[in-house]
Amino acid sequence: MTQQLVDDECVDAQDDSRVENSVPSAPPTVVAWLGYAGLIPFIGLALIGCCTDRGRSIPWHTALKSYGAVILTFVGALHWGFAITIANIPRDRTNKLFVWSVVPALIAWIAISLNSAAAEILLIAGFATHYWQDRSLAAVAGLPGWYLPLRLRLSLVASFCLAVGAMVAHA
């Protein structure tokens, strides 16, 4: 007997009355809160950058770039988790998930070492590419219906803040 998460609780997959509604239109409350709270450092650091003297821009800019790198690494790790938990994915696709899951960390590591707008551009490209990978995975893995819209919103705000940071710090 298999189980699945439905509306924040675990139910048996054979319970036909609940399986029909197994794709919630909104993410579980805790997921939404954690996801949107994760944007606070992006937004806060970008705002600090906009309101700070250019001569004092290095600490907030380093923090913004570093946070972007950490979050990109985190979203990459999601694919490792998907690879080990989703049973109906062919082995070759699972192997690709494992490989992809470490690529965002490598992108982030390179971005941290850069002292130009190229760092933010690389991170933004990493978020965009990862979203593309998420869409590809969703087509075969049956991810929850809320997953891609949430990832898109979070990635767009993070990328916008990184772009603002690059424009302010490297103007």
C-alpha cells in the first residue's frame, strides 16, 4: 500500500475519495511560508543596496551574491531528493537527476568567486536553467500542481533582486 501527501496529511493512495484531489491548487501552508520567507534576504539586501552609498556597497552585495549561491545550491539538491524518492522515473532519467542536482552548486561556487556583474548573471542563469529542469521533471514525475508556479514566483523574485544588486553594485 502506498501513501501520498494530500492537503498536508498522509493518506493511503488506495483511498479513492482523496486521491482525486491529490494535486492541491496551492502549496501546503508551511511550504508557502518557508518559500516566501526565503525571499526576505533577497529583497532586504537589494533594498539596502539601493539605499546605501556606493562606497559602502560591498558588504550587502557580497551577502546578496552569497545568499543567491546558497539558495541555488538548495534548489539543485531538490533534484537529488526527487531522484531517490520518485519510484516511477526510468533509471536513465534518475541518473540525469543525480547529475543535475550538483550542477547548481558548481554554478554557485563559480559565481561566488566572481567580483563583477557576471556573478549575478551566472546565478540568474542558474535559476532559469533550474526552472527549465523542473519543468522537464514535472512532465514525467507527477510533481504537485503547486510546485512549478511556486518555483517560478520564487525564482523570478530572487533573479530580479540579483539583477538589481548587480546594477547597483556595478554601476
